Amino acid sequence: MPKSFVNIWVHVIWTTKNREPRLTKSIRFKLFRHMKEYAVRNKIDLDIINGVEDHVHCLIRISSTQSISAIVSKLKGESSFWLTENGYKINWQEGYGAFSIDHQSILGVRKYIYDQEQHHQERSYPEEIKELTRIK
């Protein structure tokens, strides 16, 4: 059987419990660095991770042996463990949003995730989700 080739990109978002604004800039910096290291160790192609006080964005490339739900479960689980181990009382809301990304949009989505703080000076989280879920 020939090897499978899969090139699926997914933009994933999850929020803090009740969207409490608890992810300070300092916490995010340390948490996201840890998550990138965790992803490398666990063969998760986490291209970029960023967020603001109440939610996290990731751009992930999925392989032929992975599922979105399994990857998100690992990332949320590990981040919860890390937050608890480091004395932060921050929990995640149940669930997540996942949006498929076409190849031509990868650079734009990467920039969008990178610029989260700027975006949220202009747009609220509900407005952001409404925009992301709008079918064009």
C-alpha cells in the first residue's frame, strides 16, 4: 500500500472557562512556549499559537494518523496540567472551534493569529467567532 499524503490545515480556538480574562500576557508567553515544546515532543505540527486574556488560537497541520479532536484534547489537557502545576487557577471551557484552512489562506491565518492583541482592540470575541463561522 502506498504511503498516504495529507495536507490539512486547521485553525483551532478554545476559551477559558466562562470566558474569564485570566490569561495575562506573562502567562500566555510562558504557556505558549511550553505548548510549542510539547507539540514538538508529541509530533503535533503546531505552526503558531497565540491568544488574548480569554481565548487561544492555534494553526495546526493534521497528519494522516491524527484527528482534530485528539490533538485538541492533548493540547488542552497538557496546558491545563501546566497551568495547575505552575499555580495558575485557569480552566478551559468545554469544547473548541475548528475551521479548515485552504492552502492559499495559511499566511493570512498565521498573521491573524499572530496579531490577536491588535484584533481584539477592534473586535470582541463574539464578533470574531461570528466572522469565522460566516459562510462565504
